[in-house]
Amino acid sequence: MKFTFVNLTAFIIFTGLFLSACKNESLTNDNLNSNQAAVANGENANPAKDDIAELGKIIKLPLLPEEANYWEENLTESNSTNQNPAPSGKKIVAVLKFSPENASQLVSSIEKIRPSADSEIDAENRFPAELIAQSQLSGDETLRGKSYAANDFLQTPYNDGKITRIENTDYFVLELTTN
């Protein structure tokens, strides 16, 4: 068989595509293995996102935050007779930092729905460093604040939740769930 220019070119392209596909499969397996290792080590395989515009497509943002860290989780039904709990909905957690003016305006708006209640939130490693440091100062890895109804943030599929203003900050932790 004679190798013509066309045959040689086709062979090189095919070889390149084949090697590229093998490399992509290897990367996918590496990513899967690293996610499994992260979960086994107690780390979050679902890192926080910080795109405020994307967050605004998922939930309502009555005021624009200066910063946002958020992630979604699948909720599972806890049933002692079932070894493999079934998914029962989703939860989104967003840590939002507002300007002092917007923070005051937000509190004025949301306290009209329902008065605040004292609340404690467990600090997560996906929280901003300032909040993690504050939780470590408390000695019990929690953040104290005032919780309010999160009606102003609800957007389908999320239909219930609360928003907590962390003491002495302009940070709010928003927790929304689906049924």
C-alpha cells in the first residue's frame, strides 16, 4: 500500500484524535478518583461557586451582594429501615456579603415578613476566611446571628428557607430547600 499525502494526513489526524480521547478519559477518571478521595477525607467534593450572576439565575436576589459563595446539595431522606436513603430534595447554601447600606436595607425588608430569632450556624470550610476565623474565636465552631424568613429569595424549585445575619458583620447565610 502506498502512502499518499491524503492517506498520511488522515492517519495523523486519526492518531491525534485517538490519543486525545484517551487523555480525556484519563482526566475524567483522575477527577472522579480525586472527588472520591476528597469525600473519604471529609472534604467537600462540591466546592463553593462565586458567580453572582449565575446565583441570580437560581434564586432571587432582592439586593446585589458584594460577594457570594454558594453551593447546592442533594438532601436525603433518613429512614432507619433503608440502607440506601433516597434523595428527597435539594438545598442551596449561599454566604452573601452586602455593603453596610444594603445589609441594613435587607434587614428592614425581611424583618417585616417575620421577626428575627436568635440562631447558630456551624461554620463550613467553604465559608469566607473571616467567618471561619470568627467561628474559631467562639470556641465551638459556630456563628451566631439573627435568622429571618427568606421569602424574598425564593424562586422555583426552592420554596422554603431562612437567612441569617451573622453578628457584627454584613455577611448573611442563606439556606433554601425544595420539598
